[in-house]
Amino acid sequence: MRHIISILLENESGALSRVAGLFSARGYNIESLTVAPTEDATLSRMTLVTRGDEAIIEQITKQLNKLVEVVKLLDLSDGPHIEREMMMIKLKAENGQRDEVLRLVEIFRGKVVDVTDTTFVVELTGKSAKLDAFIKAAQEESVVEVVRSGPLGIARGSKGLKL
Amino acid sequence: MELSGAEIVIQCLKEEGVEFIFGYPGGAVLHIYDALFSQQDVQHILVRHEQGATHAADGYARSTGKPGVALVTSGPGATNAVTGIATAYMDSIPMVVLTGQVPSPFIGSDAFQEVDTVGITRPCVKHNFLIKNVHDIAATFRKAFYLATSGRPGPVVIDIPKDVTDPNVKIPFSYPKKIKMRSYNPVAKGHLGQIRRAIELMLNAERPVFYTGGGVVLDDASKQLVDLVRKLGYPITSTLMGLGAYPGSDKQFLGMLGMHGTYEANMAMHETDVLIAIGARFDDRVTGQVASFCPNATIIHVDIDPSSISKNVRVDVPIVGPVKKVLSDMLGVLDESGGEPKSAALKRWWKQIDEWRGADCLKYDRNSKIIKPQFAVETLHRVTKGDAFVASDVGQHQMFAAQFYQFDKPRRWINSGGLGTMGFGLPAGMGIQMAHPQAEVAVVTGEASIQMCIQELATCKQYNLPLKIMLLNNGYMGMVRQWQEFFYDGRYSHSYVDSLPDFVKLAESYGHVGMKIEKPEDLEGAMKEAFGMKDRLVFMDVVIDPAENVYPMIEAGKGHHEMYLSPGSELV
Ligand SMILES: Cc1cc2nc3c(=O)[nH]c(=O)nc-3n(C[C@H](O)[C@H](O)[C@H](O)COP(=O)(O)OP(=O)(O)OC[C@H]3O[C@@H](n4cnc5c(N)ncnc54)[C@H](O)[C@@H]3O)c2cc1C
Ligand SMILES: Cc1ncc(C[n+]2csc(CCOP(=O)(O)OP(=O)(O)O)c2C)c(N)n1
Ligand SMILES: [Mg+2]
């Protein structure tokens, strides 16, 4: 099962390597990991996507909680939640192809954020599957470069993951 | 009070009540050594290898319950300490290890004697710190000691760059009274509802067994354990790490369980209907094959670390909390409930257990003309009246000591269980003897293990530590040889310990007393003589049967009901 886990951790150098080290040392899967400071500069928020059966996920959350720098943790997969990932993709767009690319961007509600004679950089946000679909639709030979953030997640409802 | 970073380090140790610090100097810690020089409160013990420093601090901690402290330099000092740190980590021992680091501006430049100590030790510490500023020293020490000793204990490393201890930079010092860490809150008590459920299950049990471990020792909860187990009249078995928490000579005690546990303990595990696990972590040496572990049991598990619960074996009633508090709450709930164990069923259960006991699984040849290791440990027990601290190395001798020295008190059996570190025994013994100068401290070891930290004999001389070393000399890495005999058709690949030194002369050359003992009839007399030398370290080279094996034995990955009981025996 795929799980998306939100973690609040102390914004200290080393905290990230403790999390990453835990996954490699214990042989857990890590599909993606994003991290950045929150509005409270002493805290970072991490979103981590992993896979495993129930027992493994239970160990992962327990082991994460055991890290001294982990303040709070929530397995978003336990409830309704929203996931978004951002992608910037550089596409070949030469004479004759430019309209077609623009149409695709429109269909996917993307934004062109950089233009040259021969390329566009497109910014796209959405569920990971939507980004996958865009890449597929854009055709392999026209993709110059892709950079993705990995999913971010937040629970639906009025409650927040806070101190 | 204005102090330098180095002086603050010493002051913090004083504030934490540290008596001894086991260490070895080097460039990165010279400022700290200079501050040590001009004070009397913290006594520094100079070891001969940093591994020895960490094991000695560890032995001190295991025998007292207080955190052990070690101090080593950067680079090779720190890497030499890693084995001792990992050893303490695996057995959840409270320890604070101070490592020197190159000056902050040099970090990351491959400077002389630089290693990434925080990175190297990260997977084998409870937590570690790199101090970046002299102003952070006090709070970091406060946190480190708090982390090492609270919750599930463990080693904490503090990495201190040399410039942070600069004697010329003085700042005001005050030690924080309280420390709050928003991200670290160990549980103080178990859930009462779960405790009630557990008691109800326990009272309805027909074939209950207590399975207890190192957590009981770590939490000093022997009294509560004995009260509960006696009150219920249930059988109890212990892991290697829990020995002594419940008196080994008590009739309710079934002996150790697991790979080299007794027949009765393992069979009771296999047949039990309610397993009460307390401060034990279902290690693979204990469970054997998980699929056939306690096949009929409802499992109650008390542990302070949620990640110990349902890690290897799914449990039915998890109770997260400190052993001592949970046990006393259990006693309270039991009293309140007025419930009684099922006496008829319990009687049947004990009858079954007594049958298993009849197999006399620890029997050995008492008429042997060569000294049997079991006999040597029994003799040690007799001569020390069962009251010595016994530090052990790793191998067959460790198992014989565990099986045959009936420990009646906690913190008397000191050994490396989780990591199984050869070389642990002698330095651990030093830490124990430092903490208990009047006590009899025996080091049970093998001729292979002892050579891994033999240099500490010099430390023992310098500080007059009158350890009694009992070397069970079988000329082999016996535990390895045993596996090769059982599982590799007797191909003894590189397990013969060739070119042994003359241990008597070796001991003497370090200024100690050496003895070689070759006949069973000489053993007791020699041992009495050795223990009679109150102020001397005596090294007893006891020549034992090289072919002896440890029984019972459950092959790795087999179930509790599949044991080898004696030489040539079929599985039972
Ligand atoms: C050669 C060799 C052979 C071995 N053979 C055996 C064998 O036959 N049988 C055997 O049992 N072992 C054997 N071992 C040891 C084995 O490897 C493990 O170290 C041991 O079984 C673990 O013991 P434990 O479960 O008591 O855990 P420990 O490592 O002592 O862990 C303690 C547990 O208690 C918890 N705890 C700590 N403090 C508290 C507290 N305050 N409150 C509540 N819980 C707490 C911890 O979270 C942890 O889960 C052998 C080792 C070697 C080297
Ligand atoms: C540092 C280290 N290296 C290797 C091992 C693997 N090992 C376990 S027991 C053992 C042999 C120990 O021999 P000895 O000290 O003579 O004890 P005996 O088994 O003969 O009693 C070895 C090599 C270990 N536990 N620790
Ligand atoms: Mg040997």
C-alpha cells in the first residue's frame, strides 16, 4: 500500500539525514520526500511517500516518531486528504509544434513560464497522475527536461497538523 | 562565573553528578584534558584503547543504572569508540560519549583527524549533537544526559569542535535546571484500561508464563516483578538481558529462554495460552521461527518503546509505559479486582512444567577428567556465594555463565547481548569495579575474546582494579566451532585459536597474578585463593574441554519445540 505521511520536525541541520538514514538503515521504501521550513521557522514540514504492508507502515511511523527531532506525524492516508505535486517541464517547441504544445498546456491547465525560439518551460500542478499524463501526452522526443517536487499533502477538514 | 568551553564541559559533568570519565586524549580534546587536570571532582580513568573507554563506561552504567561517560578524541578516537557505542545502543544502555572534533572552520575540509562523527554514529545512538557554539554547551549536555537516561535509555554522542573549548574564550555559565523538548516526551505510565484488560486475561489463563527482559533491569523494577509473579504463582522465564531481575534460584523461575534456553522455558513458551512479556523485545535469538512462536498464546506486551511492540511478533494487548509503573499499577488492579488465578489449571500447568524439568536439560558430565566449563561456572558461583558481579565476553563461555551462575540480583550479570561484542568483558569489568570498589567482580571470557581488549590489563594495574578473570580456555572460538560442527560437517574453518600467548606470563608482565588451572580437583582451591587476593587482579587460565558444546540449542530459524538437548541427540 502507498502511504503519504506528513511530518513536523525540528528545523535543524541533521534532522533530514536522520529521516533519510532511518529509511535506508531499516530497508524501508521511500518514493518521494519533500521538505521546507514552515511559517514557524523552528519547524520544517516534510511530506514523505512510502510503500509497505500494514505492519511495515506501523513500524515506519513508530520509528519516525522515535526520532528525537520529529515533533508530530500524521499518516494522511488514514483519512481524506489532498495531494498536489508541482512540475516544471522543458519541452521542445519549434516552428509548427508551438501551437500544439500550447493547446496541451491549456488542456492540462498549465502555465508557460519561459519561452525561447525552440523551447517552452511549462509549470504544472496537480495530482502526480496528472503530471504523468502530461508527460505522456507531450511525447518523449519533445521532452528536454523534467523536474518534479514530489507530492505535498494536507488533510481535509478544519483540523491542522500543528504543535 | 565566567568559564571557558573546556571548563564548562567539566562543570556540566559535575552538575550531572558524574564520578568517572573513561577516556583517551588527543589533539581535538586537549583543551578539555587541560581543564580536567586542574580539578578533583570528576576522576578520569585512562584506558588503553577507546573501545575500552566505551565498554568501561557501559559496565559502569549497567552495574549502577547511572549514565556512563567516555571522552575520546576526533578521527580515530571516535571511530575506535563506535563499537562500544553500538554495543550500548543495542542493549539500551545510558551513556554519554564526548568526542573531540576538528575546529569548526575546518569541518568538511578533510582536516587532520577529521571524521563525520555525527554521521558515523547516527544509526547507533539514541541521539547525537554537534556543538557549534560555546554558548550551547550547557543546554546540550543537559539534553544529552536527559535523553540518555529517560524513556528507553541509550547512548548519546556529543561532538565538540576544538574551538568551542578554547580556553581564551570565557562566558558566563549556568546549568539549566529544567529541560523541555517539545519533540521528546517519554511515556510516564501505561494505559489503565489496557492494564485492566491484561489482568483479566492473566487471571483467566490456564497456562500462563511471564517472559521478561532487560527492560525490567533498566527500570529497576525487580521488586514489582517479584511481587506480581509470586502473587500469581505463575512460571517465569527471562531473556539473556533480564537475568537476575527475578531470582534465578526461585522455584517459579524456569531459566533463560531462547536459542540456548532451558527445555522447560522453551516448552512453556510453546504451550502457553497467555504470554506476559515485560521489557523484552522479541529478539530472533528468543523467538526462533516467528511463525511457530507461542502458537496458542494471547500476548500481553509491556514496553516503553512503541516500536518494540508488534515489531517481530504481533501482540494482542500492547501496554506502552515504564515497567516499574505498569507493574505496580497491575498489582493495584489485581488487588482491587479481588480475582484469583485458576488454581486447578495452574496446578496442571506446573505438573506439566515439572515433567519438562525432569529432562534435566543442563546436565553435563560431572565426572569428567578435564574441566567442564559448566563446572567452572558452578565453582565460581560457589566461591563467590552467588553474589559477584559477572562481566562476560561473547561466545560459549557467555552462555555457560548465563545458564549456570543463577543470578539472584539484577545488575549482576553484565554482557553484550544485542551486538554480541567480543572484547566487552574486561573493560566492562573495569567500569563495574570502579563503581563498586569493594565488590567481587569476575570476568568470564574466552581465549579469543580476551585478546580483543587485552591491553586494558594495564589500566587495571594503574587503577588497582582487582578483577578476577576466569578464562575458559578451549583453544577455539568455541561458539564458532560449535556451529561448524553442527552445520558445516565439522569443517573448522579458521576457528582454532593458534599461537596463544602464555596467559600466566602475560598477566605477570602487566604486574598481575597469573594462574593456570588444568584439573577439576584444583579448581575450587585455586579460585578461593584468587578471590582471597582482595587487592590483586588474578588471571585464571582455566583449561577446559575443547569439545564441549552449549546445550540446549535451537537452530536459528527453528521453533521452540525443536531443540537439541545433548550431544548426538535428535531434535525433541
Ligand atoms: C552468543 C549469543 C547467544 C545468545 N543467545 C540468547 C538466548 O539463548 N536467549 C536470549 O534470551 N538471548 C540470547 N542472546 C541475546 C539476544 O541477542 C538479545 O540481546 C536478547 O535476547 C534481548 O533481550 P531483551 O528482549 O530482554 O531485550 P533488551 O535488549 O534488554 O531490550 C529491552 C527492552 O525493554 C524495553 N525497555 C527499556 N527500558 C524500559 C522501561 N523503563 N520500561 C519498559 N520497557 C523498557 C526496551 O524498549 C526494549 O524493548 C544471545 C546473544 C549472544 C551474543
Ligand atoms: C568482535 C566480534 N567478532 C566476531 C564475533 C563472532 N563470534 C562470536 S563468538 C566467537 C568466538 C568466541 O571465542 P572465545 O572468546 O574463545 O569464546 P568461546 O566460544 O570459545 O567460549 C566469535 C568469533 C563476535 N561476536 N564479535
Ligand atoms: Mg574459546
